[in-house]
Amino acid sequence: MRRLFPVTHETAAQAPDEGGAVPVGSGGEWPLAELAAAYAYPAPDPAAPRPWLRANMVSTLDGAAQHDGRSQPISCPADMRIFGTLRALADVVLVGAETVRREGYRPARARTEFAAAREAAGQAPAPAIAIVTAGLDLDFSLPLFTSPLVPTVLLTGADAPAGRVRDAERAGARVVVAGAGRHVEPARAVHALAGLGYTRQLTEGGPRLLGQLVAADVLDEMCLTLAPMLAAGDAQRIAGGPSVAVPHRFALASLLEEDGFLFGRYRRA
């Protein structure tokens, strides 16, 4: 893996490769500690603590966020290392119910490589999984509910089916109301998670949820893997739903590369 951006006084002194890029960090797989430093959350402001929500998504060159309904076929080993690192840095992973069903989500696992850092930061051994779901149409016998290291959180509306709420709570899930009727309000969801102590937030989509977060203007950072692949077809983009009135401008914070895959990190401009 190599860093293409930012270029520092140290990297500027190195000769570029044939493609014109400075081969910073080249020479094989980056240590997890180096990846963690590259993707560290911003230091919180003690005077004004607030949640920080980042997204992690993958897309092909022609904009497909999935192939055959799943993201794994357009991923790569380096993308999965970054995926694991981002989870290891987060307090909570926010995901839509459809993605949980389609991708076969399991509880986040504890990583020995990150155990000391998480303990020092006051974090649980693994991030909680928080699911946005209107109808709680989920299988509560799955490990996501029966054996997580941290109880799974269900974010739903005030009019969620009472029977399903009881089933979820009996299974060990924590049900949090974050909207009126059957609708989950993105801003309420983000702040409800922060109220549980989950301020370092990570969303893995899917596209419908990410579109809602973008439309609500609550996304602080986008981590995007650009796969050197063409998929065609009618696969979803990384964010769906209605377009925003004015496109939200983000600034490039860093750019890494490995085997033709680009790993961009963008923050609010």
C-alpha cells in the first residue's frame, strides 16, 4: 500500500514512480497500527463534544455499489483490512435492516491487535451494531442478537410493532426510539447513539440508509474504496433516494492505493 495524498515534506523528497505517484508506505501490507493512525477519528473537543459519523463504502468505476446484491465481489484484501480497522476504531456500526439481511451481518468481534487501544479510549472490546429498522423484521435467533459482545441496538420509530419490540428486547437487543410514527429520523438516530456514549460512529450503509444520512446532512466523513472494475447492470449507487437541493461538498483528507484500488477519505469541506 502507498499514500498518494497528502504529500508532506518527507514524501516530497522521494522520487515518484512511473505513474507519477510518490510510493509512501509501499513495500507490502501496512501494519494495522499504521492503518489505525491513518484513519483515526478527530480528537473530540471537550468544550463541545459531538458525534462524528463516517461512512465506509465501496464502488466500481462505473458506480456500482454491489454485484449480485453484495459488496464482497467488488472488494479486495486491502479493502477488508481497512474495513476491519474502521470497525476497530468505532464505538458503533450503523447499518440498515435490509443490508443486515442481505449481507448476513454478525456481531462485531474483538480484535486482540486493538484491545489495548480500545481499553485506553474507554471503548468496549468491540463496537455495537445499530440497525435502522421500521418494522423490526429481523431474525432474533441469529448471533447478532444472541451472542454479541455488546448488545445490538435497534433504532426504530415510536409506532414500531409492539410485539416485535418485545421480541427484540427478550432476545437481548436494546430498542431505541429515534423518530415519529414508523419513520427513523437520521439526526435523531445519530444523537440517540451519542446519548448511549457512542460518539465515534461508522455506517456501512446500505445505499438507502446512506442516502437518508446524506439528505439529513449528518455525515461528517466518507471513506470510499474505488474498485478498478466495471460492472454495468442496474446495481445501486453507494447512496440512493431523492437528491439533495445542493450537492454537499467534501474535501479530500487522504488517498491510499494498492493493486489499483483507491482508498479515499473525505471530510466536510
